[in-house]
Amino acid sequence: MLEQLDNKLQAYYPLLNISIPDRGWLHVIRKAYKMSLRQFSERLGVTPPAVEGYEKREKEGNITLRSLEEAGRALNMKLVYGFVPMDGSIEKTIENRARALALEIVRTTSNTMALEDQENTNERLQKAIDDKTKEIIEEMPRYLWD
């Protein structure tokens, strides 16, 4: 399941570094079309002040997906909605979280052992972290995201 989801999300990965225009997509696209507020409002079936509201809410990040979708259709555009894993894949995100958790667990154990004069070598600690990471990934325990 993770692999299938990762494959779907990979299509969005090239979009990760695209920034939203300062005035929002609706405004920029409308201006690129040289479309007035009145023309856009007629295509949307709303008033010009309502279109200004759409553009303002998009700029502020308060617009609904439904409103964006409707406005997109009026601009002959299709809204594409998705998420892009910042670590490159869902599997990598899980691995990074599991490694952080494993590091925390191993350090706690190692500190206790050091207090008892049973300190481990760096190599043994690294192996313990790697093993614990693999174990956490395989188990996918609920506490992974705590």
C-alpha cells in the first residue's frame, strides 16, 4: 500500500519547489488572460465583489477547495490537489521518524548503561540504532507518531 501511494505522490514531486504567486493563482491567471473582474464574475455566475473575495481569500489561504475548483473551471483550468512528501517519499518519512525514535530509545538505554559502567562503543550504538529502526519500521507501532 505504501509503495502504491508513494508512486501516486511521485507525480507531484516536481511541484514541490513551485511557489504560489504573491497575489494568488486566480488573480495571476485572470490577469494573464486580460480578463476583467466583471468578465470573470460573469463566467463564475457571481458579482465582481465576490470575485475580489475569491482572490483575497486565496491570497490569505482561506479559500475552500470547492471555490478554487469552480473558479478554475471558469478559467478553463483544472484544480489539482495533492501532497508532496518533503522527504521524497512516504517510506523515507517513516524511516526518518523511526530512526529518530530508535535514536531516542537507544540513547536512553545507553545512558542507563553508562551510569552502571557498561558503556557501549559507537559502533555498537550505531548497530543498535539501525536494528531498532528496522524493527520499528516493520512493526509500525502506534507510538511512532507520538
